Amino acid sequence: MLRSLGGLAAVLLLGALPASAGSVTADSIIDQDSALQAATSQVPQGATVTGSRCQQIVTPGDSFRYRCSVEYTTSPPAAKPTP
């Protein structure tokens, strides 16, 4: 009985592992949408996008550069209970 409770506790703890978070950033000289698309394309497969932000940067010669960052979270794979 005690052994099975220990196994159950281990499965519950593994299932409670926190999600990890990250962000990616990309620049574009074309437009903001291009910068956002470039950043979004770098998000790991299976991750969930949780937010984004963009800024317009003035460069010498009165031209612009666009920089966008995309935040995401990833969840660890679900634990499979042992029979």
C-alpha cells in the first residue's frame, strides 16, 4: 500500500512541473508585420504564444527599423502513470 502511494505521489509531482517561458525577437527594415512574423516563426513548435510587443526604431537617415518580441510558454509532456 505504501509503495503504491509513493508511486502516485511521484506521478503527481511530475505532472505539477511548471511550464517554462521564453521569448524571441526579430527585426525588419520592411514593416512591423514582417518583424512580428519573423519573431513568431522562431517560437518552438508546440509552444503557446502569450504575448507580443513591437517598437519602431529611428535609424540614421530618417529611416526606420521595426523590432518585435514574442513571448511564449511550453509545458512539459504529460506524465504517463505506470501500471
